[in-house]
Amino acid sequence: MLILRIISLLFFALALPVGMGAGLTAFLDRREKNIFFMWTAGQLLEMALFQIVAVPVILLQGRLDFLDGRAFTVVTVLFEGLSAVAAMLGTVVWIKKGRGYRPHTVEKIPKTALLWWGTAAVLLLLQLAGVFCLRFMDGDDAYYMSEAVMAQASENMYRHIPYTGMATELDTRHCLAPFPIWIAVLARVSGFHASVIGQVAVPMLLIPLTYAVYGMIGSRLFKGRKDRLPVFMVFVQLLVLWGNYSIYTAETFLMTRTRQGKAALANLIIPALFLLLYLLGERVAENRKIEKSLWLLLAATVTAACLCSTLGGFLTALLTGLFCICVLVVYRKPKFLLPACVCLLPAAIYTGLYLLLQR
Amino acid sequence: MWDMILQPFRDYAGSGMLIALFLAAELFLFVSEKNKMTRIVFVYLPALVLLLYFLPPFAALIYAFVESEIYYRLLWLLPVTPVLGYTAVKILSGCAGIKKWGVGAALGIMIMLSGSLVYKSPLAVRAENPYHVPQSVVDICDAIRVEGREVMAAFPMELIPYVRQYSPYVCMPYGREILIERWHFQNELYDLLNAEVLDVELIVEKAREQNCHYVIFGQGKTINGSFEDYEYELFDVIDGYTIYTDTTLYKGL
């Protein structure tokens, strides 16, 4: 039974995102055609899809009879159904179009680089072991994890006070960033308790994914000097492990509050946005055409940021905006500004909706 | 306004040593980095983010829309980890032979001394179960659960944040909000149940007002009165917590 649950979780939390990411990656440069980019892209697409599916249902529950007593099931079925279709399509597109994945030559890794890679792997394994063995007390879990546990059990989303279980009006402060509901959906499809998904499965997923994003950033920075990448990865992990210089750092959030949307925002979404902006900037600098799939990924990243935190849309829009100003000043090529603005529309929509609901 | 800008920065920076290293790395990259895109992403962009963060009109605008507690999150836009990692590798790549290992070790030690190991945090404790809640919460919630129904239970302070992370079927008359002083929540039953001396008569009165099926309290309390006198009965003692149940309330059993 446990094995079946784990297989089911791996299918929904890993295989489907990779399938979705594969379809998008098929249209990108050969350099981006690797499993880590597929995984990252797929995860961002999947989170964006969840945001698009979940928010309308959350807002409409209690207003549409059809959703009475089954709102959470509707979100689960719609989201996983669409994810499965998108992953299938992605895989087909990858098979038909995604040539160039396999490296032409297998390069020999120098002994010192192997040593650094080994150190990086040991550090990662220690962190994953920490996920199992340690719990980090955080008061906010009383809201976020309870909301996930309640959604899984009661079909209600943001209509009860998670702290006590009392019925209440729709919680407009949190309902537009339904990251806990995403955890609850993973719990529903895998059969695990939502707290187990949040406390164990999500960190097991997001910590390696965060390092994968840092690895891809590193591979851009050390183009042609692959031996430097494992050294970079070791330093990055040291910085994360020793990043608890206050309780507010992104690194502390990654290690101690991984199951909360704001941790995913600070450690997956924002670094992934840095990577995407770097890729976009490279294309602008080299006068290359920017692939539509890259723009789609930018829009998905902004939408995924809104899933993680109500501040997510604003932060990603701010960073993208500042980046556009820098590129405009340095390269004087304004052509990319319009599509970049279009990609920021989800941030404007969700922020506008938030302000409207708070009135 | 300056206080509202500087205080979150101080809170975020902690001892300030790693942020000082980050600023030094920024300066190093500003002088040495040749790749234009890396300069934009790792030097200009963080500089603009910092500029905006310390700009009072911008801060005033943000404070107008969001809670004061989250202004520091703007600092998440600073790529502290990749910038420091990249700078470390750049410095190392300028060394050769045995010197490289020495400099590498020195940089690693510098990071460890400037930062703080997350596993040394006082908030880290051994996980007792895969739910990552205290085992006593699991045991109590399993014991008081009634199949197909929700029950109301008043818990002691230390267990409050965990109860509903484990069981959605156990409701509480007060929750985590009571533990946050600045939220100014009050509940008389909470005060009575967490006092050193338990006044049974008052506890029963307040528990009935809030339809509590169970009242739960820890060891070492002086009990003033007897619960049995008020149609309560001892339900169980689990992991050192005493559980009384109100026999006058319907639990669906």
C-alpha cells in the first residue's frame, strides 16, 4: 500500500511536471534541453495551471450549487485531468520535436571535479535526511498545514478558520495564493495525510529542485568551464546550510518552512525567474529571436508566484520590470518590452483581485 | 519611515556579516565581471532592488498595501546565495595548485563563521512521526476522535498549534491566534486552563458555554475542586495529559 502511494505521488508530483516541461523544452535551444530544465519548467507550468484552476473554484464555492460539498474534488479532478493531458501532449511533442537531448560526446569528468560533485551529493543527501529526522517548529504551519488538512478532509477551502475549525466567511487574505490546497491535492491523489505531504514530500521535491535551478544558473555563468560548476554547487549548499543568519532569509525558509508557499516563492520561483531573465537577456544581447515557449514560461513563473504568496505577483513583476529597464539601458533594444509586459498580466490580475477583495 | 525601512533590514541581516560579504562580492563583481548579462543580473539588478528598498516613497507605497511585517520580503530579490557562490568560484579560479585548496577552505570557513548553521536553530527538534507534530497530539487526537463527527476540545498552550495540523475532526474554542500577543485575542477558558491552579467550577462553566466535549491539561497543576461533581468524567491520561469529558454533551457515540 505504501509503495502504491509513493508511486502515485511520484507520478503526480514528478512525472506529470516533467512531461509538461518536456513539451515546452522541445521548442528551446539545445542548451536548455536537459532533464533539469524540463523538471523546472514543468513544475512552474503545473503550479501556474493549478492557480488558474483553483482560484475561480475557491471564489465560486458557496455561490454555485454544483460546487456544494465537492469544491475540493472539482479542483483535484480538473487540475490533475488537465495536468495529465498537458503532460501527454508535452511528451508527444518532445518525441516528435525534441531532438538534440542526448549529448554528442560523453566528456570525461576530471578527478577533482568528481570530488566536488561527490561533496555536493553528500551535502544534498544530508539535507534530505534532515527532512525526515528533524522538524522545525513554525507557528504559521498552524494556518497553512491546517488549511491543507482541512481541505483534504472537508471539501471546504478557506471557509473555515484553520486554527479552530469554526466556519467563517471566505478568507480573502489568503485564498488567492492557495499553495496549501496544492499540497492537499497531492495528498488526495496519493492517499497520504496532507501533513506528511507538506512536511516530508514537498521538501523532498523542492530542495533538490531549488539546487537544480541554481545548477542551471551556474551552468550559464560557467559556460565552457564545466569543472567550475560542482565547486559552485558546493558553495551554494554551504551558503544555504549556513544561511540561517536570521529567521527571515530565503535560505532559512528553504530549510525550515519548505511546506509554506512563501518558501517556494523565495527559493524556487525567484531563482527560476533569475534564470529565465538571464536566458531572455542572452537572446536580446545576441540578437536572437526569443522563443514563444520562453515567454510562456515567464508568464507561468509569474502565475506560479501568485500561487505561492499574495506578494509573489508583485515581487516577480518588480524584478522583471527592473531587468527590462537594465536591458533597455544597456542594449537599447525595446522590442522585447511588449511581450514582457504581457507576461506580467497574471501579476496585475491577481494583485488587482486581491485589492478588490480586501476593500 | 526610516525606522520602518531600517528595522526590517536589520532583522533580515542578523549579525550582518553575510550581508557584508554579499555587498563586498557585489563590489568585486562590479570591478571584475566582464560578461554584460552577468553584470546586469548579478550587479545592476540587486543594486536597483536595494535602491528601491531604501527609497522612502517606495516603502511608503508598499506599506500602504501590505502588512508591515512583510516588507523584508523585498530583500528576497537579492541573489545573495548565487552571487556569493559565483564570487567564491571566481576567486578560486584565480588560484592554482595547493593554494587553490587553501583558499577554498578559507572561503568555506568564512561562510560558516559569517552565517549560522540551520540545524543549530533552537526551533529544530527530532521528528517523532511523519506528520511532524508532537506524538502526544497524535495520541490524544486519535483517542478523542468520534467517527463521522467533529469534537470540540480545549487543549493546553503547548499543543494548540499542532492539533489541527494532524486532525481536522478536532475543533478548538481557541487556536493559535491566542498565542500571538500582538493579535490581542482573549479567551477565558484558555486563561483558566493554563493557570497553575485550575478552578474547576469556572472551567466547567466556560467549557460548557463553548460546547467543549473535552478539557485537556498537563501535569503539575493544582486542581481546585472536582470535575466529577459537575458531570464530567476522567476520559484518559495520555502522555502525561489528563483528559476530562463532559457527559452532558452529545458526542454521537
